Amino acid sequence: MRTENGATVADVLPEGYELRALHEDDAPALAATYDRNREHTARWDPVRPEEFYTEAGQLASVRAKLAAAEAGQVDCWLLHHITDSGRDVVGHLNINNIIRGVPQSASIGYMSTRTT
């Protein structure tokens, strides 16, 4: 997708960042991100079971999101920060409750990690 001036998402993200669609293999990185940011997100997030912060919990969550995406109900994206030491998930963007036809609507949810 391009903006009115022809830019893509890759053109507007700072160097070292990548926005890409959610994949099953993102579960370990998501578990680490949520665990590392528990305190930061606590005031906005619901109370979550401990399993949510594990790889198994995130794998179940990712699979549910991908099934909903396959059904056309959501679209899920992760923002990665890429460094010489690897790639970290620093945010996610979910387009939820997608309604096709009239009125073509959806809601947006997002999370950004705490800066260090």
C-alpha cells in the first residue's frame, strides 16, 4: 500500500524497524515482549493468566488471531526493531472487527513497548 505521495510503510519507518504480518513463529518473541513489559502495560491490559506470558500461551493466541484473520475478521501486524543482536517485537497493530460492505468499518488496537 502507498500513501498519496507514493511512499510505502518501509519508506516512513525509521531505519532498523520493520512492520510485518503476524506469523506462528512470532510466539516466542511475543512472549518475551509481553513478559518484559508487564508493568508498563498493566494499567491498560486486563488481568491475564500466567500462561499468557509463555511461549505456549502466545502460540495459542497467535493461532487464534491467524484463524480470525483467515476468516476476514482481523488483520494483525508486528513492529520489529532489528539490531546486530537480533530482532525484538516493539509493538503490534491489530485491525479488529472488520465489517465488509456498508459501512466498511473496523477498530484498531495497538501496543507499544516501553523504551529502555
